[in-house]
Amino acid sequence: MFSPLPSLRPRIGEAVIRKVDKLSCIRFGSARYSVPMRLIGKQVEVVVTAGKLAVVPPRGRDGPP
């Protein structure tokens, strides 16, 4: 089975991995951020650029259909 191709876009900013808790939240710094419920139990990538936070869902088998 093939794995997904890597993104062609370079990552800009700090990126960390966080696991979505059972309340559909992630922790970053001293704050909690809510994410879609379909991501509960999955790991997401959190990217911070220019003071803005973006949550990148998993790709491949664990990603959305």
C-alpha cells in the first residue's frame, strides 16, 4: 500500500504535534483550543506563524475520507 505524498509547500513557523483529547480540545501554551470532534484521539500538527495558530489534521489512513 502506498503512503501519502509529502506536501510541496514548505512549513513556515513553529510546528508541534498534539493529541486531541476526549473533549475535542488540544493544549498549546497555556491555552486550550477546540477542534472538530472527528479528530478526538488523533494527533494533529499545530503550526504557529505570525501569531496565528493553525491546526493541521492527519493525512492518510487516519485522515478524513
